[in-house]
Amino acid sequence: MKNCLIWFRNDLRLTDNQTVNLCLANNYSVLPVYIIDESMPIGSSSRWWLKKSLGSLCKSMSGNLVIIKGDPKTILKQLIDSYDITDVCWNARYSKQELSQDNEIEQYIIKQGLTLNIYHSTLLRDPSKTLKKDGTPFKVYTPFYKQKYSEFRYESYNYDICKLHYLPTRESKDSKSVIEAAVPEESWHKKLDSIWEPGEKGANTRLGTFLSSGLQGYAEDRNRPDLPKTSMLSPHIRFGEISIRQLSESIQDDNSHDSEIFYKELVWREFSYHLLFHFPHLIHDNLQKKFDSFEWENKQKNIKSWQKGLTGYPIVDAGMRQLWQTGYMHNRVRMIVGSFLVKNLLTHWRYGQEWFWDTLVDADIASNSASWQWVAGTGADAAPYFRIFNPVTQSKKFDPTGDYIRKYVPELKNIPSKYIHLPADLDENRLIEYGVKLDSDYPRPIVDLSTTRQRALDAFQKLPKST
């Protein structure tokens, strides 16, 4: 019988995980390993999720998951020697830093004469094979979707995970204390406990809820932050607690427009990874080089107001407070707050990227980077520079009754829906009637939308035409 080490990373599940399937199909003895690697930092909210997810995965393995903190190459060498490992398998990662680490470890494994199996189980397709017909990477989403994903069929492969045969380990079986020591919890994390259920079980519960009550009407209502119509699956997908193939399979026989739009959202994530793989500088640098000379203001006072949800624009403030309170923000609102930061406050997209990275439970290196470049107009298939979301107009359209605002900006709860989208338009006496005094209970707008919109347009128009 062969002994196979499975190195878990962003694939914290057993069901339809190709590394697990390999071991079940071949009756291998398994050494499942997760390595806490501090050279690959994650944000604060993601650390909370990781801690809970590892606990869930370890429980599903009856405590057999080996969790160690340290350098992956050193740890894997030790484990391979200690357990007479014959095979190693993992699911691929795609950032430059991750690929560099994996390549180094891959060379060591091959030199040892071991069998290495690498899968792409965190994506629908291998990004190295999603090129255009001329062999170059896509930079526009629509042809990427039409040529590589439209009408593609998916099938998940499920084995009886109860038949996994684990190697007896000498490492600590007290997984809870190991996780506690390796992934410290911060005091503010406690508020997330009542909102989320990290782990494979929680992911499947979310999917079931979405298919039964969220999918119908999704195409239109996914833009409404006041309605429970988004899947809320993004953090589960980010940590690989549910198979992206399983998600696609679950809707592929539903020929509705709602299913089509949901699938396109999954493929948008794929597109982000396609960009990350082929343009690794996406994380740090403008994809459109003409923006390198752009003069951002980056006023710290404005950035702080944005982070705290104190901009004076209720839909922006509701979104930023939802993020702080729940580790999540509705997707439509992400676009609104992103546009406001980059274009109305003339702040570099990296400030937003870094804040989201630390506060989102679904902070994904590809999606976070690609989406911020999209909203800034600096990336591939980016929103054009002249597309500037007006937060008041967006608020009236997508939170028409103001319920989303009232939930996260409760100091405005008594203001009628007609005025709640911009309280500063009311005179002070009317506001006092509704229990609000500007600069005391709620801030005045920190910038004027019309002035800052024109300022952004003027600045963007000065950019060189070539990229």
C-alpha cells in the first residue's frame, strides 16, 4: 500500500477534492497536512475564518489532520522521511510567490524519486490552458467566457470519504490547541461567530439555502443589498470548502437567466485567476502602465473616514460598516465604495485593496486585486475612467427604501426613505426632527460629488493614450 501526503492549502474540504479522490480511488494510506506558513500572510478576518475552517476539516478527518507551523519545504521534508511517503499531491496555487515556493518543493520531491500529483481543483480549468487561439492571454472577460466556459459541462466526482485510510501519526492529536497556538484570535473576531459557519458543512448549508430561496430572481436582485439574494458563498469558495465544480454542476441543468448570471459570476472569479497567473504583477502594479504617472492625492484623513464609514454618504458608510461588523460587503456596494475611494477621493486603489484584504472573510488574492484594478480603471477589462458611480443615485436605485442603510447606519433610521440617501440635503431643523444633527450624530459629506467627479475626469483625461 502506498503512503500519500496530501498538502492542503486553499482546498479545505474532502468532497470532490481531486487530491482526496486520488487516494480513495487507489486505496492509498493518507497523511493529510496543513502548514501555517507566515511567509504567506493573510488578513485578520481571513485568519479567523482559517482557524474555524481548519477545526471543521480536522473534525471531519476524526482528528487526523496534521497542522504544523513553519517553513513548508522543511516540514514536508521531515514528514516525507518520517512516514515513508511514496506519493505527494496538492491543488495548484497561482500567485507568483506561491508558484515559486511550489516549484522549489516540486523539484525536491522529484529528486527524491517520489510521485507528485498536482491538480487544479480550486478552479474550473487550468489557467495555463485558457489562452486565446493565438496562444496569448485574454484581457477581456466576454471573449474569455464565450471561448472557454460557455456551455461547458461539469461533473463532480464523489467517493465515500469514510473509506479514507489515515496513517497513524506521531504529531499532537490535540488539534484544537495546535490551531489555537498557530492562528491567534483577536478580540473583535467574536462578533463573526454568530454570522458565519466556516467549513465544508457550512458551505453546503449555504448552497442549499441559495438554491432553494436565493437563485430565483438572482439576475436582478443580486444588486439589491437590502435583499437576501446573494449566495454568501464567497468565503467558502475562497477557502475551498466547496468545489467550484460542484457549484457549477448544481445549476447547469437549470436553463434560467438567473443560473446563467450566477455561473458568469463564478467565471468572473476564474478570469481573475487567469489574470493573476498570466500577469503576476497584478497584485502590486497597474496593468495599464499609463496609470503609473497618475498623481493620486491619498489624503489620510479621507482614507480614515472611508474606512470607518464616516464619509457623509450613507450607502458608502453602510457598506464600510457592514464590512467592519460582518467581514463581508455586498458586491454592488463594493463597487460603489471602491469608485468613491478611487475617483471621488482620488486615492490609489492599493489602499482599498489592503483594507479589504485585512477585513474581508472572503479576501481572495486574485479577485481582490483584479476587482480593485477594475473599479479603478487600471486593469484588464477595466471600467473606463469616465465610469464614476454616484453613490446617491446608486443608493436610490439599489436600496430604494433605505433598509440597508438603516441596518448599518442606525443613527439615520428615522429619516424617511426619500431623504435617507443624502441627509445633508435636508435643512438642520428637519434633520433634528428625525433625531440627527450633522457633525454630531452623522458627518457632513467629506467631499462634493460633482466637484470631485469633474476633478477625476480632468485628471484621467491627462493620461497618455498608449498603455
